[in-house]
Amino acid sequence: MKSVTIYSTPSCHFCHEAKEYFDANNVTYTDHNVVEDADKRQEMVDRSGQMGVPVIIVGDGEDAEIVVGFDKEKITSLLGL
């Protein structure tokens, strides 16, 4: 399965929905709390061009897809679920 990284905040409803979706579908993911980690917050902005969360990265390297927000259909497709 492709790697999944989510940039999130503790108070973000859509971040919680995304993580619940990953858990329900046995998708392993790396979660970065951008409230507590300024370096990861900057990394998120550099990669996505914005401050809104969640920012979800599916895949690695040049093949990585960036999904801004919890777009369930797109994430499902990217993960082949």
C-alpha cells in the first residue's frame, strides 16, 4: 500500500474524519500535528501552498499526490480501496 501522511490539528473535524477513515480501512499513516510542530507546519505550506488542514500526501517522491481537505473519493481512488 502507498504511504500516507496527514498534516492536521487537534481541533480539525475533517482531520479526525480522515484519520477515522484510515483506521477503518487499515491504512497506516503518519500524522503531523502542525500546531505543535512548526517545522512540519512549514513543510505542509511548502508542499501544498496553504495553511488549511488536513493536507494528505499519498505516495512518495515525484509520484506523491497532495489532497487538500478530506476528499474521500479521491483518497479512496488513490489508495485503491
